[in-house]
Amino acid sequence: MPPSFCELVRVFGRIGLLSFGGPAAQIALMHRELVDRRPWLDERSFLNALSFCMLLPGPEATQLATYAGWRLRGTWGGVLAGVLFVLPGALVIFGLAAGYALWGDLPLIMALFLGVKATVVIVVVEALIRVARRALVGHAGWIIAALSFVAIFALRLPFPLIIALAGAWGAWRAKTALAPGDDPPLRPRTLRTVAIWLAIWAAPVALLAATDQALLLEIAGLFSKLAVVTFGGAYAVLAYMTQEVVAQRGWLSTEQMMDALGLAETTPGPLILVTQFVAFMAGFAADGIALGILAGAVALWVTFVPCFLWIFAGAPYLDWIATRPRLTGALGAITAAVVGVILNLSVWFAAHVFFDSVGTATLGPLRVILPDPLSMNLAAVVLALCAGALLLWRHWPLPAVLGTMALAGAAIPALGWA
């Protein structure tokens, strides 16, 4: 007998409130709550659903929660589970973003964030190591990762193009093609499901266009595009988002972008909630708190509504999708490319945290960042080493490390280092 909606609210509300620590910790929490503690999903169903969600763009943990709700109580169960997974973190981000916008330039706040940013460097490096262990299988994986790093770091190629090329190569190289007649029959309700969720996704965007809300419409367009290309998790798309919101549009500074990731790391829910913070700051800079809240809400909508579209349209075909060699080949190549993209993000973050002055060097088509060695921030380096010891060696939970390093950063001025 399926659980009641009250039980879904209780369990997925608990998951949403406790979902700290990134996708790996969130998926482990869901496994414990949905497979180990309750007979709601069996092991095979959970792992098949996880593989399916990793094939999709967007935050895989959010989509896994949505799938579990759909499997248990249909469409409304999926909506409920997905919303409860995201809502606690989104509410916290609104509060943190408002506080940051109003008081983020105070000396004490800036000192606190030095410790947070130093910790974020270690977190991104840890994500790089974790993804590389899974993705770099054989020489081909290493080559794809290296080429992807050069493409985004030195050639400044856009992230969507990099993953499209990697996916096309992986699908082409897959050894087994589909057999004749192997395609599943299209379910009559699939087209209706796609149409409904596309309309839900697009309706607020159309309203913004009709009312001539230029900034909000630009935010909706950018984060809708990000929702389609976020293969490999939030870390993979952060480099692309940074290019767009810092270098291209000037909505945030480099320092604010690093602070955004640090704040997103401290909250429950998917890390991609960083898009909400970025949008809030863009709206706040343009016209204060009210527009910031609207901008954050728009970013939330266009980031997470596609998750429901992918799940509700694709979940009925899960068993078929999980056995497709072309799809798994494309996913493998994309995951290898993501390693190179996350390496670029690691270098970018480290350069801007550890050096006060970061320029660029150009050689033909190559254009790379070039820190000034004389501007090294010794305090940031020491804080990062301490964060690495606590996180990677002592295995402290991430919220505890972030809190400890923030307090350590606040103590730095008393030592005469800043």
C-alpha cells in the first residue's frame, strides 16, 4: 500500500531539512529514508532511478526525490517531494542573500567570508577528485577531460558547446547501436505531459515579456538555458555561469560570485540554489530588496520546473533508457568532460582566493588568468590548508568546517595578517 500524502510530507520534509553536504550526502540520506528505513523503494529501483537522473540535465538529487514521489503517489507525489526537497534551502538562501546584500561589505562580514571562500576552494577540489575517480576510465576519459579544460580555460569556449561535442563523440563511439524495432512505443500521455510542463515553465517568462520586465526576462532566459545544460551537477555549470554573470553581464563581482557559492554550501538542498542567490543580487543591485526577491523567485522557477518536466516525461521509460548504449556512452563522455570543467573552476577559485591581483595573459587564441605572485594572500592560503585538513583528513561535516573557518577568518585581523 502506498504511503499517504501526510507521510510523504513528513519524510520528504525531513529530507529537505537535513539535505546538507552536496549530492552524494543527499542521495545517501534518501537511500536511508526510502530504502533502508521504509519499504518504499527496493534497491534495484533506487539505483535505476539514480542512473536515470544522472542522464538528465539539472540537479540529480532533486530529480531523484521527484522520481521517488512520483513512483509512490503519482504526479502530485512527485511535485510534493520535489518542492519539499528544494523549499527549505530556498527560504534560507533568501534570508542569507538579503543579509549579504545589506551588510556584506562590513569588515567583520568580509573577514568571515575569507574563511568561507578558502573552504570552498577545498570543497571544489574534493568534488573534482570524486568525479575524476568515477569518470576517467581509460585513456579516452583523460584525453576528453584535458581537452575540455583547455577549451574552457584557455580558449573560453562555452560550456554547452563542450558538453555537446563530448556527448556526440561518446554516442558515436558506443559500440552497440539500437536494434531494429527496439524503440519503445510512445505513450499517449507523454506528449500531453511535455506540453503541460513546457507551458508551466514558459508561462511566467511570457508574462515578464508582456510586461516589459527587461532584467527579470534576461534572468529567466539565462537560467532556463542553464537548466538545460547542467549535466554533471552544479560545479560543472558554475564556470559557465560565472562567465555569464561576472564577465558578460556584470551582475556580480568575482568576490561576490565566490561568496555566493560559499553561502549555497551552508544551506540544505541542491547546490544549484546558487542561481537564486545570483539572481537576487542582480535584482537588488538594480532596484533594491523587492526586485531582488522577484529575481530570486524567477531563477528558482526556471531552474527547478524543468526537473519536473524531465522526470514526469521520462520516468515511464526508465527501464528502457537505462539499457541504451548510445545514451550511456554519451553520458560517460560528458562526465569526463565535466572533470575538465571542474578543474577550470578549481583553478579560477584558487587564483581569486589566494591572490589579491589576478590579470590575464594572451598568446594568439589562448587567453588565461595570470595571478600576481607578489599579491599572494597568506591568510587565505593558511585557512585553506586548515580547511583541507579538517574536511579531507579529519572528515568533519561540511557545515562544521564552514563555521569553524568563518570564525578563523574573523580572527585573522587580530593577528595582524589583514
